[in-house]
Amino acid sequence: MNPAAVDRKGLVITALTFVLWGVVPLYWRLLDAVPSLHIMAHRVIWSALLVVGWLLLSNGLGWWRQIRAQPRALATLALSSVMIAFNWGLYIWAVNAGHVVETSLGYFINPLINVMLGVVLLRERLSPAQWVAVAFALLGVAWLTWHSGSPPWIALGLAFSFGLYGLLRKLISVDAVAGLGVESVYLFLPALAFAVWGEFGHGGAFTDGWGWRIDLLLIFGGVVTAIPLIGFAYGVRRIPLSLVGLLQYIAPSLQLMIGVLVFNEAFGPERAVGFASIWLGLLIFASDGLWRSRRRPAVVPVAAE
């Protein structure tokens, strides 16, 4: 990877995107008085309005026509919308229930879950170094399971749901933001129905009970959701994937620091051993990917005769 060839604007935007994802637990914790499912519903509603509105202003209905012409894409995006909704809901609940450290674990192991899904479902082959990386990650999860008496379900749920989401999006060729727009359309009506149902004595109190501060935080949650996704879609097309793979560890690293230093969650020596094994696997995995990207020969264009 030639540093001079890296798009600086793409690099900055991608890095900032991961920083935003890393500090977002601080935002969702401001809403801990609101039931998690209601936060989730408002997150979907306001992010859908923002994303679809932006797409309509920038491209009219062109984005919708392009995806509608691919029946397989519409069906796949329906499935991916379920995966991302589950991921968002579990994440919000975990943050406000005091499990920020475990959410960080989920996103630390997510790249290795992606590798495993590739092997099992796409019949991809791993290098020896990648097998070693996966083995260290499995050892770390096994250690955490043995130490706590049960598997780290939150981390595994986040990692597998986001891994399956990425796999589904990999199977279709659609613009990242347009795909998010279609997913938002699928999720909008169920989220709106739940939010309205909640206002009739079922835990909702939007505009009438939570206070204007909470109401504004719920609305701005759409911005907190959509802007990083749009920034990621912009940046990932402009910098090498190997660099994206390294930058993605910014988010769980910040989440771990916030969980331990800000929210005072437990992170004793026993837990650190499990994390260290997973981090070692990630280091091997990232180093192998960076080494392979540097060895990949440049494509030399052939002059037309």
C-alpha cells in the first residue's frame, strides 16, 4: 500500500466514522430512562427519514428504481434489515444495561466471525496465519465462557448479526447508502407502529412525559445512526480495504475504554486474559492482511494496439 496513493479525505472521514461509533455509547446512555425497544423504534424512524430524504434530494427516485430492478436485491435487503435491526436493538439494550465492555468484545471479534462465515458459507480458504488467528479468538471466547460460566452472548450476538449483515450485503451489488435507504423503508412502518402503540399506555412517552430534552435526543439519534453510515460508505470506496480493516479497531477500543474508565465496568485479570487472546488473534489477522496487500502486484495497464 503506497501511502501517497491514499485518499486523505477518505482516510479522515473513515477514521472519524469509527471514532463516532466508538463514542456512541455515551450518547445512548443519555437515554437510559427510555425502554430500549422505544429507543430502537425512534432510531429507525428518524434515521429512515434522514437517509431516504437525503437520497430523494440527491438522486430523486433513481436509487429506488435501480434496486427495484433487482428482485434478488430487494429480498436480500429485507433479510439484511432484520439483521441490522437486531444488531442495533441488542447494542442499545447492552449499553444501557451496563455491558459496554462486552459490546466492545463483539466488535473486536467481528472480523474473525466474518472470516469464519466466509469459510463455512462461501467456501473461502484461509491462510495458515488466518487459521492461527481464528484459533486464538476461539481460545479467548472459550476462556471467557469458562470464567463467567456462560458464553459471552451479547458479544457473540453482535458479532454474528453484524457478520451476517455484511455477508448479505456482499451478495448483492447495490450502493451502500441506497441499500440502507431500502432497509430503512422496510423497517420504518413496523417501527412507527410500535412507537404509536407505545404512546397509548405501553411504555412510550414521546412529547408527553419524557421531556423535551429526551425527545430531542431521540430525534437526533437518527443523525447519530445515519451520518456515520453515510461517512463509512463514502470513505470505504476511497481507501484500501486493508486500511479499513486496521481502522475498524478504533471503535471497539474506544468502547472498551469508555466501559472501563467512564462507566466503571469490571475488567479484572481473568477477563483481560480472554481479551488478550482475542487481541493476539486480531493482531495476527491484521498483520497477515497487511502483508498480503503489500505483496499483491500492481496492475499495469496494457496500451491498446
